[in-house]
Amino acid sequence: MKEKLKIIPLGGLNEIGKNMTVIEFGNDMVVVDCGLAFPDDDMLGVDLVIPDTTYLKRNLSKLRGYLITHAHEDHIGAIPYVLREANAPVYGTRLTLGIINVKLSEHRMPQKVRLNTVKAGQTIKLGCFTVEFIHTNHSIADSVALAIHTPLGTLIHTGDFKVDLTPVQGEMIDLCRFGELGKQGVLALMSDSTNVERPGYTPSEQTVARSLDRYFAGCEQRIIVATFASNVSRLQQIMDLAAKHGRKVAVCGRSMENISELALELGYLHDDHKVMIDIGEMKRYPRSKICIVSTGSQGETMSALYRMAYGSHKFVEVTSGDRILIAASAIPGNEKSVSSMIDELYKLGAEVIYDRNAAIHVSGHACQEELKLMLGLCRPKYFIPVHGEHRMLRKHAELARQMGVSPKNVLITEIGRPVEIGERGARLGSVVPSGKVFVDGLGIGDVGAAVLRDRRHLADDGLLVVVVTIDSTSGVVIAGPDIVSRGFIYVKEAEDLMEQLRTQCQIALDVCLDEGVHDWNGIKGAIKSALSDYLFRKTKRSPMILPIIMEI
């Protein structure tokens, strides 16, 4: 058999977020996850970052479906954007598809996407692939790993996972099935690398309830808990604690409201003690009998807790009578915004509990011993670390070598670089089109590197607009040059400099006239060159200069 199994990452390597991997063999192709990432600080004005799916669009005839491991944004967030141009059936568990459907409804396209519900333990056939869904534990219910049976052997993709022996909901991860697949023979294992730098085991979600209970017991303050909206089991624990301590629970934040409503409807959340109330009903109860569960644990600008911190929330005003529990750890890159928000909450007099030592949050990702356990159970021939920054992938590769995987069979790749497995072995293939697509407002992909470069230039140095009116026949300046400054200097406080700039501009125009330069591009270039040189000598700054020439 000459065909090769291709594993093509389009996101999720050397970064945290926008997880997406293509599995291809012959004329068949499936995609594992379809996530987004949030913009870096230098991506000015960008709302979201999604994978470049040019490769999918070029191979639409091969695309058999999207396999979704769980419903976190970094695994499903790009679906409404990607499926507009690369549509195919989507397969996932009930809660996962429920959240995807809410997202599609917001984008007014649910009828355009074929959602197919599967259960853990179920097997489906997609082209030459037989895909098995395996129950795992994570910080959202209904998470699964994938065993993709191909003509060359079985590929296991763990998705995001941890080994939780006492989960709040459902059963522990199906370690038995991973062991069975290992005995049958696993061609390649792709495993979550997020927590590979942490030794030991990730604590059970059950430990969070015991820690939270300490802060509920005997508390006479209003309690506000900020956590991830998708962590339904965390919300269930908070509801149970509220019932135990005689409190009502109001959820706050659009995503929290949407997911809690969906989870109640699908039976993943149970309000047996009828503690949930609408946030507008809080005034009917004493503050000491209220618990608010809010979005905003990452300091997101439009989140509910952020608006509370800055005094702009419609229903909640934070005061010294509030105890705020931030039951989440800051995702890398969000530390500064989280710290600023916590400072504002302190300024309002609130008691804020956010320290890791408080043990009010546990990760949903496996630590080193759990990752070793997965490697030991699967006993793969080839190992491909995924879902992590480069140092994490390197660390995970070292764990695989410790667990007996041959060093030559441990393959660290990058976005767009396929791993090709054939009968003679595995190697890294030729790069396919890949990268980042920026979502800015309603625009998808219309903001590129050049636009971001201009935005950074404007943000760093400001803008000077030079307006000149020229006689089209003689080339003589009739009006101007007039100079408008934005983000550079305040004109009234620098009249001398502005006058000098007009003089430099006039000199440049006179030189063009003397040398017979009449085309607009030549004149604009002369103005930009003269002003930028002069400004840098005088101010050591380089604003963007935009000449505007009008002919009459």
C-alpha cells in the first residue's frame, strides 16, 4: 500500500488555542476540532483569531466531517466562520452540539450545518475511517477522545483530558478502553500537552467543593463566584453549596446564562432545591442570602465581573459587603487584565479571593503522571505531542521517550507541517497553506499583516495628514499645505513645529515644480520624505504621514 496517513495540524501547536487537525488518507479527510484563539496585545482591533483553512477549501471533495472532542472555545469557536466555506457534517456529544447550536444560532446559520449527535462508546464510519468516541474527564461535561481506525492502523487523539477518579458528573475516564486499544496496537498517539510542566496528578474537581464550602460557611456577605461559563459541574457544585447554606443563585453574563439554560434543558445541571433565580430578582432577598455566578474570570473587557469592577453593570454594584471568589486560573496572556480587574474590585472595598493556595480551582488538563499513564496504556508506535507551546511539546516528547517510545518515532511538528506515516516509517512532509485569519467585526480575513502594521504604527507614533491644493495646469500650489495631527502632538501646543513642517512641505513642493515632477505619487513621496526626515531629526519620532493632493 503506497498511500500515506497524513496528520496535518492547522492550529494548536506552538500556541494555546485554535486547535484544528486534519487526518487524511487517500481520498478521505476528517477534521478534529475547529477552535479559535484570542488576539495578542499587538493585534490591535482584532476580535478573534481562527485557523487558515485554505487547505480544506482546496480539498472539499475529500472532507467527510468534523469530529469535536468538547465544547471549549479553543475547540469549537471557529465553527461558524470555517463552515461558511468548508461545510461538512459535525459530530459531537449532546452537550457539545447543544453549545455549538447556540453559537450557530447567534450567527444565523444553524439550518446550514448538519449536526450529528454521538455518545461515548459509539463508532461511526466516515469514508475509509472508523471513528470511535471514548469518554474522558475534562473541565466540561461530555468530553471525548477519538480512536480513528485507518487502513494503516489506529490513531488516538486524546483531546483535552485529565484522570479524575471522582468526577462531579458522570464516570471516570475510560482507561480500560485505552488499555484495550493499546493491546490491539496503536499506530500513533496525539496527546494533550497543556500541563506537561506540572509534576504529579491534577486534583479532582470534587476538591473544589470542599474549598468553596469554607468560604460559604458562616459568611454574612454576598458571594460572587467568577468561573468559566462552560464548567457546568463547577456551577452544579456552587448550586449545591448555595442550597446547603440557604442562598439563592443568580447567573450573570451572556455565555453563563446561555450555557446554564442549555445544561438545565439537557439534564447536565439539576436545580433540585430550586435555588436559581433571575438576576433581576435579587432585590427580593437579603445580600447574605445571594450567590452570583459570573463570567469574567479572565478579565475580559465585556464580561460581567469586569463591568461590576468598573461600575458599569446594570444589576450588580460591588461594595464592601461582597466576597468575590475567582475560581479560575489566568490563561497565559490574561494575567495583566485579571490583575487590573482585581485591583478595581479591591478599590470598591470587596474581599477578593483568587490565590492558587485557596484551592477554589483545579485544572482540566492532565499533569505528568497522567500523561505517562496514557502513554503506558496506549503503547503507541509513534507519538505526536499536541495542544501546547513549543516548550510543552518538547517536554511531552521527553516523557514519551522515558516511557519507551523510540526517539526516532517521537515527532514534533508545527502548524501546516504534516506528519506522514507510511509502511516504511514516518516523516515530516511538505508545508501546506496555514496560518492565522483575523476576525475584525464582521470582516473575516480582510485584516492582514499590512493592516496590523499600519495600526501599530498609528498607535505608536500617531498620524499627520498634509492637504495641498494644486492648479492642474501650472502645478502651482493654490491652497495649503494644511497639516492635521492625530495622536502625534496637540497642534495648539506646538505651533512653531507645525509652521516649520509647512515650510518643509512648501520647499518639497517647490523642488518638485522646479524639477518638472507633476505626477501625484512623485509629489506625495517628496512630501513624506521631507517631513519624515525633518520630524525624526527634531523629535526622534516617526508618525505616519498621509499626503492628500487635490487638483483644480
